[in-house]
Amino acid sequence: MLTLGAGFLQMVLFASWLEQPFAAIQSMTQSDMAIILYMGICGTLVAYYFWMQGTQVIGPRKVTSMFNLIPVFTLVISMALGTMPHFTQLVGIVLVTSGVVIANSNVRIKSFVQTKLNTSRAVPREL
């Protein structure tokens, strides 16, 4: 465990030397600080609060699959702010959304996959 902490400290020190974050902090405006504070409060406290509430209401199985929609919503928000998505991002949205829909709604596909997984497991033999 000690080496993990030492490695982490080395990475932080190297990143601080490389990126010079303290110089950037000194040049921040009040607007920049307000935006960072907003992101910290809404993106951390409020988002996790609602995440936990959703877990209690619809259950951990469905909430876990919804976690995959975070990149989709990020792209939708960036599109609302005027950024045009690339073709690969649109393909990614289709794939992720399809996976979430299949995982949450189609009982026949899930039972088929579960059956295949159960039959493909090797049964240990006794010698």
C-alpha cells in the first residue's frame, strides 16, 4: 500500500511540474471560480444524491445500466451548446443506447444469453 501512495504522489508532483496549475489558479477570475464551484457542487453532491435516490426507486440493476448513458448525455449537452458530433460519436450513441434498451427491456434476449452462459460454463470433473 505504501508503494501505491508513493506512486500517486510522484504522479501528482510530476503533473504539477508539467502543467503548472498554481500559475493557472492565480490567473483565474471570479467567474472561473464560480463555474468550478458550481461544477463541484452540482456535478458531485447533487448528482450523486439523485443517483442514490434513483438507485432506491428503480433498483441497482437498472441504475447500473443507465450509467452507460453518461457519455450520451454529455454529447447531447455539447450538441446543445453548438458542437457538431463526429460520425464515430453518433455510432457510439446508437450502440450505447441499443445496449441499454436491450439490457432493460427484452426479457427473451436476456434469458437466451443467460442460458448460453450457463451451458457454456465448464463443469469440473472429479478424478
